[in-house]
Amino acid sequence: MLELLAPLHDQAQATGRRLCRTSGEGDDLFQESVLRAFDKLSSLRDESRFRSWFYAVLLSRHRSRVRQGFWRRLLPLEDELEQGREPVGEDGGEWEERHLMATRASRALATLPAPQREAVVLFDIDGFSVDEVAEIQKTSPSAVKSRLSRGRQKLRRFYERLGMEGKERHGDEANSLRCARSST
Amino acid sequence: MKRIHFDAHDPRHKNGPGKAGSGSPVNSGAEKEINRAIKGDLQALHYVSADRPIPLAHTKNLLAEYIRDENERGWFMNAFTRIGRRPWFAGSLLTAAIAVLVLLVPFSYDRTVGQEVNLTVASPELTQEGIGRIANELAGSLGANDLTIRNAAGVNSFVVTARVDDRTSGKAMRTTMAFARALESEGYRAEASVEPIVERVSSNVYAAGFDRVCSISIDAVGRSDSEVEDDIRNQLISSGCFDNPEVRFTRSGDTSTITIQDENCDVDGGVGGFKCELKIEGDTPNGLEHEMLMIEAEGKTDAELEASIREQLEAKGIYDADISVSDGKVKVEIHKER
């Protein structure tokens, strides 16, 4: 199985992190998915479709974790700095700003229902096509488009609220959009 | 550089910008800024999440360890672990186990285990030997396994008490009434009563379910309507199927009608109580025995209810019944040759 997994190992792992609120949870999700995929490998009929099959397993585990672990939402977001990842060299400031933005994106994605979050992550970040996302999510392309549309609307609303909060707090770096705007 | 797809375009609309959730155009300045911010943040998430991935070698070790653990655990623990990984399956298994326990684990309930027949006989000429002979005849007729004779209030008055094992009172009631009538025809004063013997027993749900079949015996010859009603009411209460049934017995020409109603009866899930009407055509009921089938109707379609009634009737050897069920109303006609 490792031969099949190797080409998409890092990409799938990153997808796991994007689907979860923290890198740690994402890594757990990926590892669980690897073990589940190993258990179910006999159900894979065509090895050329391993990529979409493995991603389907990943999403299945993701849904399962969402159902089981609603209490996880009550836990505070881990700070990447606390995990021993520290800004290095001259780009330390940029590194920190990027992590703040990524954390904010994770928080925004966490407000979406699992199917919408998966659609946004797979299509908007991972670069899958609508048809590929439909195959992975085991649904129709129109359903994927609907999920994308609704997911994006919710993301916009989250950022609208965040913008208002940011204005009220006058310079709260973690919550305002200032850093995001300056980076684009 | 990775290009993040996110923009204001609704993927459902291929031609030009779509609309935001509120229906407003997306090309306003504020919305553009928000879209730009989201795009920037998603791009940042793309980079950060791809940073320092777990090496493939680590995943390889994880798999190797997993395979080793599976081999060490053995098939039983592996099956247990796999069940644990499927919460829905584990839940179904637990529910099934609880259902089996509920059905098989004993619980206490009241059950009619027999009938106590009391026959009070009085006559100026009645002697000890005479009452002994009468008691033995009664016991022989009933098939009683326990017989006692005691003096009653009054001169030459005795009470014969017999205990029979019949769970239903019909046969005992018919036999005792006939015996009492025979004694009266010989010049004795005789009064008979049959009381159920109820004991608290411990059994499972299956056994309790079978106990809910109740039989009534209708003997209307030489008795007023109200006496027959009281008799049927007592039989229904002693059967355990009803707490306080309203019973009406009417005779009109060749037809006798019995109406049984109990608003508090828990048959049919306790909704709407219980009501049934029995019509007996022909001669006045004399020792006619009716067995009432208590069928759980809640949640059943008319067809399922009809099938359930037919199944129970056939179990009792009745194959030629006309059964019709419409909107939950049941009509059963049984043709019985006299």
C-alpha cells in the first residue's frame, strides 16, 4: 500500500490538516485514514483510482471524527509556536503573520458543516476539479457546486463578522483583517 | 506559487460573477476586500498545512506496528477492536443484547394459576356423609386436586372448596353452575362461586405475553342480563386483561350481544382504550366459551393486523374465518357448525 500512498502522502496529509482545526488533529486524521485504508484495501478494485479512493476514506474518517468529537470544538486552538515550530531567520515576522492568517482560515473553515468544509478545502485549496471532488465525496457535481457556494457564503459571513469585531477592538491583530489585506 | 481558487464566483454560474448569499452584487469594495482576505488566508493555510509533513518513513513504521499488533492480538481481539471502530455496529449489537436480556431475564408479575370453586350447600336433611358424597362428585366433575369441606353459618350448611389447575375460569364455572342447578333440582339450596387463584410469579416477557390471552365463558340460561354481565366482568378482571371493564349483555330475538369496553385498557398501546362487540346468533348462550385474542395493533397496517389475527386464529385451529380490517376496525366472522 505504501507504494500507492507515497505519491500523495504529503498532499493527503496536508489535506487532513486543512480539514481539522489544528495540525495535530489533522495528523491524527491522516494516520487513522492510512490504517483504515489498509484495512479496506481489498475493496479497492482499480489501483489507478487509489488517489480518489484514499481521499474518500480520509473524508469518511473526517465525518466520523466530526460526529464523535463535537466536544473538540470546546478546546482552544493550539498555537503552532507551542508545538516547537518557531519562526526562523529574517522571515520570522512574515512566518508569524502567515500562521495568524492560517489559524484564522482554520477557524473560519471550522464553522462550516463537514461536507461544505471538505468541498472548499478540496476545490479551493487542494485544486481538485468539481468532478474529482464529486467522486471523492460520492455525490453529484451539482451538489459539490452547491456545497462550494454555500460554504463560501458562510466563510464571507464569518469574515464580515470578524471585520466588525476587529473594528470594535481597534487593532486586535489576531482577529482583524489587516494582516490579510496587507499580504495580498 | 500555488494558486488558490477562492473567488466570488459561484461555481454554479459559469458566466461572470455570481451573487453573494444576500443577493447583492459581489463587486462592491467591502466584499472584494473580504474575498481577497479569505483568499489570502486560505493561501496561508495551504502553506502552513504543507509545512514539515510527517515523513513517509514514519507512516511506514505506523503501518508495520499496526500489522504487528494485529498479529499479536489474535482474531478475537481483532474482531472486538474492529467492532469498536464502528460505533453504529457496536450500538446495534448493544441494542440487540439489551432486547434479548429484556425478553429472557425474569421479572415478577401476577398470574392466574388456578381456580378456587366454592359450593355452599344447605338442606335440613344434609348429613356429613351426604356432603362428603356431594364433594367427591364435584371434585370428580371438576378434576379437582384439592378438596376441603367446612361448616357454614346455619344448620346443616356446608361449604365445599375445590381447587382446580385451569388458568381460565370457564370450564370450572360451567361445571359448578350445572352441579349447583342439579343439586337445587334435588331440593338442596346451592350457591356456587369461582374465584381465580392469583400468584406472584417470576418469569420472562415471553411467558408474560402468553398470559395475556383471556377467555370468557358465557352461560346465560336461567340468568338475568345483569347477572351475566357481572359474570363476564369478573372473568375479564380475573384474566388480568382488564382492570374495570364495562360489560353490557343484551338479548334480542335469537341474537345475544355482548359489548366490552375499557378506556384504561393498555391493549393497542393504551390509545383509545379497548372496545369490542360480540354477537351470538342462535340459541341463548349456554356454556359458550369465547377466547379473546389480545393483538398489539399499534404501528401495524391493516394488512399486517389482518395477517396477525389470521395467524392467531389458525394457531387455534380456525381456518375458515372471514377477517376484514379497514382503518383499524376489525371484523371477524367465524362460521361454526353446531
